[in-house]
Amino acid sequence: LNRSSTVAVVSDLGWGVGGAVWSWRRQLWAWEEEMLEECMTLLSDIVLQPNVVDQWVWRSDPGCGYSVRGAYDLLTIRDVPAVEATT
């Protein structure tokens, strides 16, 4: 691996379904396997950068961050534009 390795590259090295990185105490149910596939798809184009600090950002209010009131307003006010999903 190198600094610009993507999760897709890591997947090719054994992060795929049945790969050595994934280990389960029991066999997954069909719906759990579907969730795993979805998770792997969502992560497939993320670039791993080991020397960069990770940070969560509340996209509906990046200045103040998350609050229960902000989440409530986001879910209940109909005039607010939909928050874009990140891929």
C-alpha cells in the first residue's frame, strides 16, 4: 500500500468478501451480506491518507457542527433543501 491507495486497491488485496481481512464469528445472514456489499461499494472510491487527520463535518451546519436542535430542524422543516449524500 501507499499514501494514495484506495479502498478498492485494498479490497483487491483481501478486503473483498471472503478476504483474509474480514473475519466473522458466524456465517453472515443474506441481508448482512447485502449490507456488507453496500458498505464495500460506498467505500470503494475513498482514498486512504495515513498522515491526514480524519474529521467529521456536519454538512447542514459546518460552522457550528452537530446539535440535536439542528438535526431536529433538518428533519422537520420542509423548506430546507436536501443534504447531498457523499460518495
